[in-house]
Amino acid sequence: MTRNSRRSSTVKRALVCVILMAMPVRSIAPLHASRPPQVPRLAENPQVRVALDWFALNIPWINDQQARLTGIPAPPFQEAVRAAAVKELLLQAGLSVEIDKAGNVIGELRGANEKEIVMVAAHLDTVFPAGTEVRVHREGSRMTAPGISDNGAGLAALLAVARAAQSAHLKPQRTILFVADVGEEGEGNLRGMRALVETYRTKLKAVVVLDGSSTDYITTKALASRRLEALITGPGGHSWSDFGMPNPINALVRGSVRFINTKVPATPRTTFNIGQIEGGTSVNSVPHEARIKVDIRSESEDELTRLDSALRECIAAGVRDEMESARDRSKGKLEWKVELLGRRPGGELAADSPLLAAVRAADEYVGNQSRVERSSTDANIPLSVGIDAISIGAGGSGGGAHSLQEWYDSAGREVGLKRVLLTVLGVSGIAEEKSP
């Protein structure tokens, strides 16, 4: 071993010491008031070393599970088949596993303290509708398929960390829940995480969300958003004989053009997106309805409210313009409504949070640089009620999220996996075994 490599090894052991010494530690055996608990040399904890080494030795298995799970379709509200596969894999890892009423898969690694919980979560669902071809194409370390990174990478990491912990016989101080949750994408409205927080809120001390692959960020700020649907209805008719009657699609187009010209500020950052448009039954029919679905996001709740109001005003104006230009209003009029499909609350992790300190220490150990950012993830829900939460990537690299060309490369993924494990242990702690 060279002088530099010995120095690197010494530095890494010192960093592990920093991470582990910050953990809450309590003896499993009853403590006597007159005798303080013994603090082991956590930096030399053989179980932690075994768990960290497990990742590099098992990359082929981790990649295989990612490909297998990605190949099981999981459109919004249709995650059950993939959930069953994850449940079986968590059972094989030796965890106690259940699927709750919402459809979340919950694996428990019981800690010495069962009254405090740390949750590691990766969402099951994808943005892709039923019928999308999700077969995985593999070439070396690169895999291509819709959902392979978001969130195939997160699910694979969830399983890997659970298996590494069990293989090393780690006993956490706080109970750790390994969760594959439903309803993160699209109109799921974070329903899975909402159910989890409602169930475990009094015990939940920290949530680590695994979403995608990138390790260059830590999401500590929850981006608030709303999903809205605008619907316009009318009598409908024939394109020839009923020409000139009010047309819902025409009205929707008029209103949409008004809305996309709405000015939004650069600061606070605010965005909108018309993501879906539907209507009509045939090319030679005046449609009886038309609808759009709109996503609005902002760092400011006031801007969200302004955009919500702007959409309603624009749709109303579109209907008014269409009625005024119609040649024949005798066969009926247009009706419109805008409904809220989902709302994601905002929130922010405190700068002095132990969870943020844990991931920063893990970054330093693995040699990773990351920035704090704002995004819309499962972490929104715990953050909105004051529970410490972050969202981080699972390791490796990926691109093309939410597209049919989505890809993932597993090269270097063990760095991200070590980062996840050390972050979780940094807030769960390791229980001190009773001396014989």
C-alpha cells in the first residue's frame, strides 16, 4: 500500500467515525443510573464495514433487480403487480413486510427503539400509461426503458440498502422502514406518502426519499404545486349540418392561448404546463366536450393562487369568445368548470437539521459534492408537517426522465448506495449490543 493510499484509508475511517459518532446510541440492555452507557468505537464497527462492502460485491444482482422491476408496468393507480414483486424481494432480505390499504409496501428492520422511526422510501409508479412498452434493453452497464431511472434506480437502491443492512446483521437504534410507495407521479397526488405520514406521524423522525439516480443534489425544499383540469361541454353535433354552433374545442383553444400568454416571474420561480388535452369523438363531429390538464408550480403560494385564478379567467373568456362568434346559438350553450386534481404542499428542512448533517457527512466520506435544491417529491408531505425529510438520488447516472428514451448507467452506483446507507444510519443510529 502506498503512502497516499494509507492516508486516504485513514481519512475515510476518520469520516466514518464522524458519521457514526453522531448517531443516537443506546444499549439494548437496561441502563443503570449510576453507570453511563458504554460507547463502542463505532468507526471500527465491523457490521457497518460489511454493509458498505456488500454493494460493490453485488452490483450485478442490484442491476438485475432494477431491470426486472422496471419491466413490470406500474402506471398511476396500477402499481399492485410491481408492489407484489417488491414485497417478495424485501421478504427475501429478511424483513417483516406488509402492504397497507393505500398499496404501499412496508418492510421493517426493527430497532432497539420501536417508538422512533426512520423511513427510506422509493416510489413504485411511473408516468407512463397502461400499454406502454417497458421492456428493458441492456448494453454493458447501460439500460434503456421508460422508468428505468425514475424510479427503477430508487427501487433498486431501496432493496440494496435493505439487503446490505440485513446481510451485515445491523441492529439500528431507531426502527427503519423500507417503503415502496404508490401515487407519486401524475395525478397520484402523493397519496402513498400521505397515508404513510398519517399512519406513522407520531413516531416518524426522518424520511429519506430515493428518487432517480443523480447524487449531485439534496432536495431540502418542497416545491408547492397544483394540478388542475379545465372542462368545457356543449351540445355537440354534425360538422356539416350543425356548422356554426358553439364548439368546446374552439373555446378551449381560445382560452388556452390566453393562458399560455400569462406572465410569470423569474423570482420567485414559477412555471405552468399544459400537459394533456382531450376532446371530440370523430373528425366530422362537433365535440360535446373538451378538456385540458394543467400543472402549475411556484416557490410562492401567492403566485400559485394567481395562476389558478388566471386559468379560470382565461377559460371563462374562451367560452365567452366562442359563444359570441357562434353563428347558431339556438341549439345550446357552452358550460365550463375548472377542478383541482391535486395539491402538493410546500415546506423546508431546517439548516441545522441532523438529517442534513448526516447526508453532508456521507457526501464527505464518499467524495461526493452536492447542492441543496427545491423540487416536488414525496418529501413534500413530511416537510409540510414539520418532519425532517430529504430526497436524494440513488447513484449511477441517468437521463431522459419521463420519456420513452429514458436511460440509466450503473457505473459507479456503489458511491450513491454508500451515501444512502450512511445517511440513514446517521439518523437511525446503531444499537450497542449487550456485553456478554
